[in-house]
Amino acid sequence: MPTAPPPSRDVALETRVFWERFKKQIAAALVIVLLAVIAFTGYRFYADRRAVAASALLASAKTAQEYQQVILRYANTPAAADAYLCSLKLRGMKRNSRRRIQRSKPSLPSTHSTSF
């Protein structure tokens, strides 16, 4: 009955055989990991620069149109969310001031009678 040869106990030889057998797969895996790290770093750099630019534009915004510009140009940034909230607050302030003006005007009596 055939038996398997006893396993080799030479670690250096086993390491060399393993490397020769799988060096292409190991090199490909390392290249893929390196490209993934480079891509992630590039994306983080891009996202950080975009967030800084959005924050600078938000800091200079004073009108509803300027807030809208921040929202449109830099969507999906924290500054765009802040600009949206600031524009809503600005609209609310305008509505409240219009209501105050309308309430302060004296109402004229109606000259048309609807009851018969």
C-alpha cells in the first residue's frame, strides 16, 4: 500500500517553495491593496478640500441666493446642510416680518354686506 512521504521539516525550503508557487498571486494582491489605499487617500483628500471650500463659501454667504449657491455647488457636505438650515431660518424671518407688517396695518371695514 503506497504511503505519503513524510512532510519536510526544512522551514527555509518550505518558504521558498511557497513563494515560488504563489508569488504572482501575492504580488497581485499587494498591488490591489496598494491601489485601494491610494484611491481611498485621494478620495479623502478630495472630500476634505471640497468641505473646506464649501465652508468658506458658507462663511461669506449672507443672502438666500448665496445659501442656495452653496447648496447647489457643494451638495452632500456639512456646509450644504448648514446653508439649507440658514436659508430656512432666513425665509422664516422674512415671513415673520411680513406677518408683523400685515398685523400692524389697520383693517378697513368691509363696505359690502353679504347678509340679506
